[in-house]
Amino acid sequence: MASDRPVSATISHMPASLDQSYDDYPRIEDAFQAALDESLNPRGPDSLYEIVGKLGLPPGASVVDLGCGEGRQSIELTKRFGFMLHGVDPVPRHIELANEALRLNPELRTHVRFDLGAAEAIPAVDASVDLIWCREVLYHIVALDKAFAECRRVLRSGGRMLIHHMFATDLLEPKEAERMWGPLEVAPASANPQHVEAAFTAAGFQVEEYDELSSEWGEYAEEKSGAGGRRLVHTARLLRDPERYIAKFGRAAYDIMLGDCLWHVYRMIGKLGARVYVLKIRH
């Protein structure tokens, strides 16, 4: 219902702080926008390779890429450091694509191999691995206790495990989580930092190095290529006209694409946050 009071009367009854803010804010708005346009120099994915470099592992060190996907990071690790790299993934199609990528890098064939396997049953012998690389994999795993026990089993004394992991933050609403977790096959508990940390501690690991990346990778991608803004536009289109995309690609594909786009958007605005751990065996 519209008020019968004149606008001037309404304004006069506004709290002084609100009245003051509408007077003050326009005076600094342009400067504020200019400050926000200045980069905070976010780190990107290469920061993980920098961490590996600081570990001082020699060429020929034994490394497992746990959840290697299509093998891009396995190949990059070997190119940079000369590791003997074993990529492990439970998805047959990933292993096929990883081997195709390896065929394009024939000089690495003596250093890299890819096999089917899971974090809960790593195809490696006891105490044979110097480093486990685990980037954005653990939130797909329900039995984290088994996964970390396996990592503990295959690592040599003095070995390390590098984890890059996305976690839900307090800003992520339950319905938002539900919309993403299902299509992306995320185990909700494994997106909880307390749960993950309890699991690796129980398996005999301790944190040697820890860093909270928050939204840095998202900012980096936006500044380098505009990828964050593109994901935001895609999210808007998916939500505005879902039937357009469902009719063309199917409901399952729509749900996965929406979940993936929301993942990137939520990372940018702090509903998801990235952490990096370097773990060592506790003695």
C-alpha cells in the first residue's frame, strides 16, 4: 500500500546514519570502484608446482597423481621435474584420454604411466612413493579413512602428500549445496574441512604446510581470460531458460553444467574456498 505521506516527510524520518550514508557514499564511490579494479595479484594453479619445487625432490622421484583425470597435470609434473609419474584414476575414459595425451609427448613414455585405480586401493606397493599429488579429488570420496590409509601405506618415510581441495564455507546455503553436490557426485561430508582434517589425522598424517587460497584461482582466471564472468553469464542463461538446454542436451547434462558453473561462481564469491595442504607422516 502506498504511503499518504509526502516523500519529504518520509526522508525526514530516516535514521540519521542512513541519511548520512546516502550523502557520504557518492563522494567516494568512484575512488572505491577504482580501488576494486586494482588486482590483488591472485595466485593461479601454477602455485601448486611452485610448492612441489620447494620440496626439493630429485629427478626420478616416484610420484602418484591420485585422480589424474586426463593426465594433464601428470605430464606437466614430469616435464617440470623429471619425476617417475604414476597416474591413477577410477574412470576408464580418463585413462584412455591420458594415454592419448602421453602419445603426444613420446619423450615422457619412460617416465609416465596411467592405470585404473582408486584412492581407496592405490595400485602401488608399500612405502614406494615420494609424493602423492591430489588436486580436487577428495570431495568425490565417501570413505576418506580408507583413502588416507592407502596414501599412508604407499608413501615412503619422509614422503609428502600435496592436497588442493575445495570446501564449502559458511556462506553456502544447504539448498545451494544440494543443487551442486548431486550432479557433481560430491560426498557432502568430504567438502567439510573438519571432516577431511580429522580423516587424515586419524590416518597418521600431520600438516607440514597449509595455505588458504580462498577465491584466488577464480580471480586469476577472470583477470587472465575472463573465465569467471563467462561462467556467470552461463549460469544466468541456464537458470533463465532451462528447457532450452534440457531439450538439446538432456536433463543430466544440464544438471552437470549448471553444477559446474555454480561451482566457479560460488568460488568467486566465497561460498566455496580452496585450501592447500602439504602432509607428512606423523612419527
